[in-house]
Amino acid sequence: MQQIPGAWQRTARGAGLLAPDGSSVPTIFAEMSALASATGALNLGQGFPDQDGPQEVMDAARRAIAEGVNQYAPGRGYPDLLAAIAEHQQRFYGIALDPAREVLVTVGATEALAATLLALVDSPDDEVVVFEPYYDSYAACVALSGARLVPVPLRWPDFQPDLERLASAVSDRTRVILVNDPHNPTGTVFSREVRDEIVRLAHLHDAVIVTDEVYEHLVFDGPHVPIATLPGAAERTLSISSAGKTFSLTGWKTGWVTGPGELVSAVLAVKQFLTYVGASPFQPAIAVGLRLPDGFFASVASDMAAKAALLGTGLRAAGFDVSTPGGSYFTVVDAAPLGATDADTFCRELPDRAGVVGIPLTAFVSPAHRDRYRTLVRFAACKRVEVLADAAERLATMTRP
Ligand code: PMP
Ligand code: GLN
């Protein structure tokens, strides 16, 4: 590939987003979904459901298009969606929000995370504490912001952090403690002690807590506990979520940030120059979704719990050591009992050996820490029961090297 002269690729290169030849490095999700398409393997890699979301939500989007909701939305989002998000936070968590000041609609949780990090950190002296393994966009956005990523390891098999390690990672340089709960890629739900410690440390070092709660309705032994509900947390917490997982509509890319007005305004200040606003007709439809009865949300969690249990049984039968998830789409296994010495190689060979795609956990860690997660693989349970059963059968009869 031809090298692009000049300085304008410097940030992307500095952030590790470009290969040495100047081509953009695809995300592990894009890469593994392409591998699944090319080989015809079952895709338990990228986390997207293979069934549509609720009919009434999809009908509402069609209606919105037909009724002319097709031009730019207001910067913060349509007032009715802002109100529906605030109602949702009140209904499920008892969090009271002023929809006009304390809620912002974004293009998925991805944009919410990017705008939040770009708003809150900017210098190599600023540190962002994350739990490792971490969702891939965290490291990319922290790198693009120019700040430093400080990872705190989660330990196989329960993936809770050591509280002393956590305490020693947070300092007066910490601007943000970024917490994904339930957690991707491990499926862990953080313990009460971990959440309390995060809040204590944020106070001690005057840090902002940013939560990524896209799996909030996929907690198997609920209810989900947002960090913003802990004593003293709300005043310094920005909570991020999205419609993608709750409504099985990952392609709609509609998310939101909630929290103190001044912090939300800072995120809006950046967001308006990233996307200006998100797609209009999805917004009234997501408002319909957020107002669905409690039974819908309960079934989202119980359906996924049943699928995770089915996947876990299949993975155990195939010979993997299996970590039991507390929520999310994901289950992590250790592939060492099946002879794996490197998860990346194992996952690249898996379509040929078993006709199944998984994601190596090493894709979610900093290069220096790969060894800790060397043989761990993530499988997604958000697929039809027949697909999970087929995958289990294929893995159980996998060819050995
Ligand atoms: N955070 C986590 C932990 C995720 O797993 C995902 C993937 N959906 C996102 C953020 C991005 O969400 P969205 O598709 O709403 O941008
Ligand atoms: N959140 C999804 C996952 O973890 C992937 C989203 C994406 O491809 N960026 O599988």
C-alpha cells in the first residue's frame, strides 16, 4: 500500500490503529465475522443476535419514517426519547434525572464512550483506569485522546479484580475510572465490594466514574445495580447504555449518556462535532422500547440466561474449562485442555477444525499482558438455540491437531 505523506495519519498511527504499511487494522470483531462468512462457520464471535427485536419497536421506526421523522433531530435527542430514558432510569433504578439537562442521545454506546473520553481527558498526564480484558474501543479512544490507559487485571475464572491492585492503580492522575458492568468480554458482574471500592477511590482521588452498562438487562441473577445508585456516586458518574443489546437491535446504533448536567454538557460539546446527531426515526422507536412492560425486560434476561446455560453445557462437554458468566452475551473458556497454547492461533484454526468462530481474549488486553490470558476464548450466546446446540455438537467432535 502507498504510504501517505504528511502528519495527518500521526494520531491514528500513534494510537496503534494503523499497521506498519499504513493500512487500518480491522477490529477483531470485523475480522472474525469475515472469517465466519468466508468459511461458513457458526459465528459465536461478534456479539450480535441472529433474531430481530420486539415487533412494536420495529413498527414504530417504520411509522416514524412514514410520518416524516427524517430530518436532523435536536442535538441532545428528541425530547420524548430523553423523557423515556429518564423514566427508564427511574423505573428500574430509582434514579431521578432532568431529561432536558441530564440525558444525551448518542450514536450507540460507542460514540458515547468516545465523546466522554475526549471530553474528560487530553494529556499524557491524565490516566484512565480500566479493567483488563477491556472492550476494544476503550484503549483506542484513550489512545486517541492522548491520555494513558491503566489496566487492572481481572482474574480467571470469576474475573473479579484484586481490590489492592485496584487501589494501587487509582491515583491523583486518574481522571476517569471506566467500568463495564456486566462485563464484556468476560461476562462477569462486579461484586458489591468492587463497586464500593470504585466509588471510594473516585472520591479519594477526585475522579469521574464512567460506566458502560450496555448489558444492564442481561444480568442473570438480577437486578442490575448501576454504580450511580451507590451512596455518593451519582454526583461524579456518567452512565452509558444503548438500545442494541436490550432490544436485539445492534444495527440501530442508538445509545445514551446520563449523569450530572455539567458532565453531560461536556460530552455534548464533543458529540456535536463527531456526529452532530444520531439517526432520527430510531429515536421514537427506542422510546417505545424503553416503555415496554417489565415482563419484556425480565424475559430478555431469562432468555439469555437459558442460552448461556446451554452454551456452557456444550462447552464443558467439548472439554473446555468454562467460566460461569453473571450476565452479558458472553462466556469465556480456557482452551488449554484442548491443547491450545495460544488463543489467537486456536481461534484462527477453529473454523476449519470445528466450523465455529470464537474470539481470543488476547484481543482485549494490552500486548504486555497477553500471557495472562494466553489460552482464553470468548464465545457469544446471543444466537438461536438451534445454532448453540449445533455449535456444541461441532465443538464436541472437533478435530484434534
Ligand atoms: N460497550 C460494550 C461493552 C459493548 O459490548 C458494545 C458492543 N455493543 C458497545 C459498548 C458498543 O455499543 P453500541 O453498539 O451501542 O455502540
Ligand atoms: N460489542 C460486540 C462484541 O463485543 C461487537 C461490536 C463491534 O463489532 N464493534 O462482540
